Amino acid sequence: MTLELFHHPFSRAANVVWMLEEVGLPYTLRFVDLRAGEQKTSLVTHHNPMGKLPVLIDGDAVVTETAAIGVYLADRHAPGRLAPALDDPQRGTFLRWAFYAPSVVEPGCAAKAAGWEGRASSLGWGTYEAMLDTLDVGLGEGPWLLGERFTMADVILGATLRWMLGFKMIEPRDRFVAYAERLAARPALQRADARNAEVRAAHGL
């Protein structure tokens, strides 16, 4: 059965297109008109009461939240290739970085941009500087988060990092920029960018 993604190219669903291209299975995109507020109608809220994208339909399975979709796709459709097996020692590192993006990088950068202040010990992301230093160490010498092994964690975290760099919401450290450049060279990302561009053009976005 073809995977179906509720999609808008200016939402996080654009990153899920990259995930789907890395998996390599057939998929369809169901355009959701954000300007018309379609994401808040039953079309979407039936599957995700948050009224937000992305939403992935895989047969009877419904998955929301970008990182969860990434891990699901890797485990369900590319085990051992885009996700370490459950008994693989690298599984923990894979999960750590897959969820570092939404749990630490995104709120940490948002807090920095908005000038939010709080006690580091009470915040899940600690401090902006600690977040940067930890990510710098995690990327190490690369080329990927698990060394020579590319996984869906690179897609999840890499998409966030590329977005943050593009909007100047994160310090452009050398390792961050070099990592983003390696990701940009991936054929699956280039195909996803082209697919998102097609949707933008088709809907005059």
C-alpha cells in the first residue's frame, strides 16, 4: 500500500518528503491548504487533534510528529539500513540524536531568538551554549551522527539544523555548516527539494 503524507511545502511535512525519499517506497502527497485553514478542519483533526502537519498514513497506522514519523519509517520500512536494530549497540545513540532536534535544538533556538530566560536546571534544553557544544561534540568528525553510518537520525536532526542555519537561528559553527553541506549532497534530499518545489509551483506558493 502506498504511503500517504498530508503535506504542505512550507511545513515540517516538507522534511518528511526527504524521509520518504530516503526510504525509497512509493508515496503520495495530499496537499493541505494552510492559508485556508484546512489543517484545522476534520480532514486533518480526524487524524491529529492538534490540527498540524505532518500526518503520515501507512495502511491502518497513523503517525504524527516529525521525529516519530522518521523513526517509524526507518524501523518499519528500512530496518538495519536507516535504523539500527533493537539489539544494536548504536540504537541508543540513534534514538538520542533523533529526538535531540525537537527536544533540545528547536526549543533552545526558539528561546534564544525570543529572548526567553529561565533557570537552566529547569529547562529541557539547559542553555543555548550547552546545546551548541553538545551538538558539536555529537557531530564529531562525522561524516554522520553514527560515524560512517547514515541513518534517519541524520535526516531528523539534519533537517532541523539546515533550517536553523538558513534562518540564522543557530551559530554557524564549522562542523554544523560542513554537516549541512554533506546532507545537501544526498540524492534523496535533492529529490525531496524538487518534489516540494513542484508542489509550490502547482499551488502558486
